[in-house]
Amino acid sequence: MTTLEDLRRELADLHAELVRAGLVVWTAGNVSARVPGTDRFVIKPSGVSYDALRAEDMVVCDLDGRVVKGELTPSSDTESHAHIYRELPEVGGVAHTHSTYAVAWAARGEAVPCVLTAMADEFGGEIPVAPFACIGDDAIGKAVVDLLRTHRSRAVLLQNHGPFTVGVDARAAVKAAVMCEDACRTVHIARQLGAPRVIDPADVDRLYHRYQNVYGQR
């Protein structure tokens, strides 16, 4: 079983992965992970440089966003992460980045159309946009949950802010963040060349089923 210390080490590694993938700058962004079998989750501390981030810096919170273990103040998005975990028990990890192309689409308040097989595979359709919400309480989490309940996408663009992604664990949430940025960049470039062709919904369903249930090692 994954221990709390294992989870903290994994989160430190995943935050480094955000930097390697070019999805964050300075101290922006965060990843969290549900502690299996508990009503706790672990999240990045607020305002700590990625270069200085250590496993022991990760903050443990309850599902109301209250700190239960850790010396540092948790991320300013903690209450929103807590809301997502409370409302979506199948979610084991949440990632938030400020990646350039995803933020550009969010600034437009526009969903990313499903014009790539990779989008059908990973997100099962378009990457939707949630309404604007201010940082500091659970408003962002509410906006993300409301949208995820009507979409099978693992990624949501929060208008004027940026992407939030979820997964069965933190690694899956980070993978979705990487794939979201890749899709946003590719579709942006495609639009410079003309009008991208949206994939037929029936084909999207087939691609999604294959990728989620057949692709890879079992």
C-alpha cells in the first residue's frame, strides 16, 4: 500500500515533471493526491519555488481543506481541490497548471474542439470551458465539478485562468495536463492553416473506448 511519505515523494517528483514539461513558471500551479482509504489529500505548499520543493514540504489536508499535517501554508487552490475530492470520489489526483496554450484558450473562454484522435483518446471529446471563478475559496472547484459531471473530459479550462485536470491518481492528472497543453497547442496551429475538421461523435466514442479499455498493457 502507498504510504503517506511515498505519496509526498511522488508529488514532489510530479511537480518537477510540470517544470520539465514546461507547464508552469515560477511558483504557479499545483498537484494534489488523495490519500488512499482516508479522507485526506496531499497538496503543494503555497508560493514555494519548484527548485526548493521537497517531499516533506507537501501539506496534508482534510476534505474541508484544513491542514492536518505540515509546517507550511497549503496552495491557494486547496479549498477547490478539497471540493473536487468531496464531490467526485472517483478522483484520486488533481493538477492545475498555467501552461501557455491552454491558458490562451481559457482567456478566449472557448472550448477546444475535438479535431485530433489523441483528444478523443484522452478526453473523449472537446476540452470544455468552465465559467470564470475567483481564486481563494472553493468557487473554482465548484465550477470544475459542475462541468465534469456533464463531460467525460479529464481536463477543464477555467475561463480567464487555466486548465484543471483530474485522474484516478496524481500521475494520471499530470498526464492529462501534459496532453491538454499538447492538444491546445496543436489545435491553435491547425487554426492558423484553416478550419480544423471536427471528428464525428461516433468515431470519438470508438476511439475513446479503444484507448481506455484496449490500448496498452493490462
